[in-house]
Amino acid sequence: MLGSMTSWRLDGKAALVTGGSKGIGRAVVDQLVAFGAHVTIVARTQDAIDATIAAHPGKVTGVAADVATQEGRAAIIAAAPPVLHVLVHNAGGNIRRPLTGYDDATISQIVTLNLLSPLSLSRELHPRLAAAKGAAIVHVGSVAGIVALATGVAYGAAKAGLDQATRTLALEWAKDDIRVNTVAPWYTRTDLVAPVLAQPRRLEAILARTPLARVAEPAEVAAAIAFLALPAASYITGQTLAVDGGMSIQGLAPAP
């Protein structure tokens, strides 16, 4: 029954999280395990995987692979469970430059990691998601795919593409009982953005643009991702949820 506590659990369910050893991805793993799921994580180094497994004995397995390569995606497919209930595309990255500072190879690298790799993995894992008879895919996008930011056009365009892929796949795979949604974070306190947050002027500008006047913690973004993976969210698909402290809705700030 949807209204029961079981709709807020993932007991006996299998999940796969890319980029699952650090930052938002690690927080997602922690929450999915807390909800009862067994989680397969993808990270680029075995040491990072081992540390996550050690934190959740018997609940986490992992595969060392680069999602941006064909070889890496093949390794992920080989390690994925035969029936997959939750797929979280968290792996991503960026190289910040103006368009005139990019060469074709760098643009391709950014778009492949942030857009093409999730699409390829979803396609290859489709039979296992369909077999779950009620699976959920959650893309970790960015507010850079919603509003214009100084992230570089390649990253922003890739995340915007992921946003549109969410809507298109939700429509295409509804017949297979596969829901597809995106969570779009703003600045989140992770190792990746620590150098930015350590710059007082940059941090001041970020906080001034954020109605809640603080950056997110990884667990706050992970909570939205985990919710969209739960049976409790069974009627939500094709949506992008900004977890951004209100940044993307702010027009003219209130007068002091």
C-alpha cells in the first residue's frame, strides 16, 4: 500500500550509483543503504570504493571504472545486478573556460562525461530496469542547465541536455514502468568545490545570490535524490527538482 511505511523503504531493492564514493554520490549511497537498498557504486579508484564498502559492510559492492569510456561502461554493465530498481547518474565534472578557450577534444570530454555517458548507461541497463517493474532513474544535473552561469558553455549545455533527456526518457519509458527525474544542485559543500568556497569574495557572491544564504550540504541534495528513488515518489516522472536554496527563482533581491 502506497500510504504505508513500506513506500518509504527500499528493502530488497538494488541500486547503482555512479561517482558513489565522494561528495553528493557518497551521501546518496549512505541514504539508499539507510532505506534498505543494496548499492553498487562506481568510482575511478578501488581505494575509494573500499572505503565506502567498509562503511557499509554487506550493503555495498563496487566497480572501479570510468563512465566516460566504453571500457569503463562495459565494466559497469558487467557488475550491475540482473534486476535494477534504482539508477543514479551522479558522475560528472567540468573544465571552466570561455568557448573560445575550448578545443574540440575538451568540449567532447565534458559533454561525454555529463550527458552521453548517462544516456549510454541507461540504454544498456534498460532491460534490467524494466525487469524491476517500477524502477527509478535519477540524473544529478545542475542549476547551470537551468540558468546561465559562468561554468562554461559545454558544461551548461550538457546539463541542459540531461534535463531534456529526463523529460524525453520519462515519456519513452513510462510503458516500462521506469520513472526518470533530475535533481539540479547549486553550490554544495564537497571537496570538488572547496577551493571556490575558500575564496571570501566568491563565497560572498554565492551567498548573496542564494535566498537561504548558505551552500548546501551533500546530505541535503542526496535526500532529494533518495526521495525520487522511493516508491513514495511513484507518480513523479519527467521532472527537474532544483535543490538550490532558492537561487534559481530569485529575480530582484528585496531592498535592504
